Amino acid sequence: MHEAVDSGTAPDPAPNRPGTPGGSAPESESGSRNPASGTGDAPAPGAGTPLRPSRRGLLGLIGAGAVGLAGGAAAGGAIVSAAAGGRGGAVGSAVPFYGEHQAGITTPAQDRLHFASFRMVSGTAREDLVTLLSDWTGAAAALTRGRALGTGVEPGNALLPPDDTGEAEGLGAARLTLTFGLGRSLFEARDGDPDPFGIADRLPAAFAPLPSFAFDLLEDAQSGGDLCVQACADDPQVAVHAIRNLARIATGRAHLAWSQLGFGRTASTSRAQETPRNLFGFKDGTANVMAEDAAALDAHVWVGDEGEAWMRGGSYLVARKIQMTIETWDRASLGEQQRVLGRTKAEGAPLSGGAEFDEPDFTAPDPADTSLPAIDAAAHVRLAHPTSNGGVRLLRRGYNYVDGSNGLGQLGAGLFFISFQNDPAAFVRVQRSLQPDLLNEYIRHIGSGLWAVPGGVREGEHLAQALFA
């Protein structure tokens, strides 16, 4: 909620965009449907052709009993299983994996999230990274269609572990999307090798580390990573199943560093969706860029011809784990809550007047005291708005989270903020604008990460293939 929660310009009210009564909240999210996304019905890359993973990857896969090794099938290729062909509703609820852009960015936001960060195993090299991305591509193509991996839950030899863990059997595709990102650390020296993955010269100039921000209390255990996977679905078990199996496939090459479960989207990415609420009870993402806003996506989200060739059609993903001091917020008066965010809690209208989707008027006076502005100078909606940030807009796609409670009965809850932008500098600008934000009294930033999200995958290719060309 802190990160540019309100950084999008409000779209013109449209009859096909329902609004529910409810308050204000982060408004930066700009979303758009994934154009030219293909059918996803073709076999996964390498189908029928055994992959040749590195020795390290092969040993890891054997240890994990991962996809396809039984019977000489492709290692980690996650070929769609014939045994899974009878899962009736799977394809109907499937979001195509192949396309011009990766799914899970402008796809109408699903209800559940499992976000995972991975680190490459020490001593891995270019071949390990390439085969891992290739194996993940095949797996993702199958998982997003609701198909089991390899031979499914029953291998031909009962002495072998199943290729698929099985907990998503019968659940269908549940609109699962898998969005993959590469960390800047992959382009940097490690273990005494200045360029272990042979891609140092392909580092985009825009891909600079995020600076330290005011009020950051970041924990290393919930920050950074060489690779990330954003799994979104309408069924939490489908999202968890996807990350679980991708982690098994990665064994010997990469390991899961940290992950986060999320529920209740905090943004809409299509005008067909109602504005959701965050855990402060306010509407979140009112002015997000929608799937229908193609011009805004080109201007603010997709990397264009000015970027590295391998990043064209891609974006940059920022993830921030923002803990909310729920108990303190719940003791604040309604007037204070609305002053902090700059919107009404019930309807989500700007305090300057009008309805939810009306543009805030930052010059309007407070009706009770005309010497003051209706929207406080440090209100979140004002500081995150494009007019305060040189026109910058971010596509937000966050989720609520609850990680239990502490011994004092305080909830470990908040917002797992995710934004997509074609230049990380856009996020930095908005975040710096939020330094005097009244909302800072009620939130703590405890996790952070930045990843380059390559463009979409064409059938027969693997993730980020152009990076290694």
C-alpha cells in the first residue's frame, strides 16, 4: 500500500467497470490483458526430445525424483502427461502461457498468490541456468493448462517417486499464471568468477539496484534472489502446487530462498473487476492501469525498442513486503484514516468530492476549514499520484497476507506489494515521493526485491532464450 498505492491516473468512468461502495486505497495499478497470448495447446518445448541437463542438474533431478527421468523421458521437461488428458475443465479455465508478454502481468488479477524467490546453487554455471529455464518453461506450459507433470502421480515403476506431487489433481487450471523474473545478481561476479553465467555484458543499463528508502526495515531472509516466480491462481492449492513442483525441478541448480502466500488481490487489472480492499479496509488500486489501456501499458509497463533486445516486451517486477500495524490503525478514528489516505472509506471517493473514479482535486478546500486543503498535503493519494511524480504510473498487482501472530496477539499481516514498470527508476521516484506520507506511521517495509521479467515465450523456445542467444 505504501508503494505508489495511488500512482495511476483514474480512468474515465465506464459503464462496464463496476464500483462497490468502499473506501480509498492504493491507486497505482495499471493493468492490461495479455495480447497475442497464443493458445498454449502445443506440446512443451522439447516434448518427445530428451533434454540433456548438466551433470549437477541431472543428479539433483534424480535426487528429487523430478519430472521425466523415469523411462528416459525429458529431465524436468514437464511434458504434458497423457494420464492427465482427462481433466475435464482444465483447458477451459486456462490462461495461455505462450504469447508476446508473460501472463500474470495484465491478466485479470486472480484471487491467490504464491510468490517464490530462488538462489542458484554455488558453483552453477551458464548451462545450469539455461537448462533450468528450459525445464521450467516446459513445466509452466503444462501446469498452466491444469495438466500433471511427466507421468503424473503414478509412475510406471512404483519404486520411483511420482513426477507430479498430486495435490492439484482434479482442481483444473484455476486460471494459474506463472511469471518469471531474473535478478541482477545473475549478471554479477560470484564464487570468484566474474561472469559465471556468461551474461554480464547483457545487463540492461536500467537494471540498477534499488536504493535504501526512508523507513526501510528490510530483512535479508525476505529480500532479493537470483530468480523469482509469481504464481497467481483462483485456487490457493493450485498456486502452491506450481511453486512446489518448480522447486523440485530446480533441485541441484537452484533452491527456494523465501516465499510468500497472498490472498485477496489488492488491485484490479481489468475494468470488468471491482476495486478490492486491503487489510486497512480501504479500496485499493482505484486508478490502476487496466488491461484495456494499451497506450498506458506501452508508455509505462512494457520495455520497448529502447531497451535491451532480450527485454523487449518484458517489464521489471518490484516486490515489497509491507507489514501493517493493524492494531494501531484499528484504534485510529475514521477521520484520521480518511485523512491519511485522502479518500472516503465507504465509497473510495476522493475527499475533494465526487465518486470513486473521479479525479482528485488537490486544490479543493476543506469544507470544514477553507484554510486547509480537502486532501492533506501529505495524504497518500496526493503523494502517489502521477501529478506528484512527473506522470509516472506503475502497474500494481499486490495481495494481502497474514503470517500468523506474535505472543502479544498482534497480527503479522500486511500487503505484499508487486508492481510492474518498464524502468525501475519509475518505482524509485514514486517511493521517494512517499517519504512524508502520513501512511508511514502505520506500515513497515520488511522485504524487497527487483527482477527483470523478459518478454513472453514463443512455442518451441524457453524463458529468456534471447538473453543467451
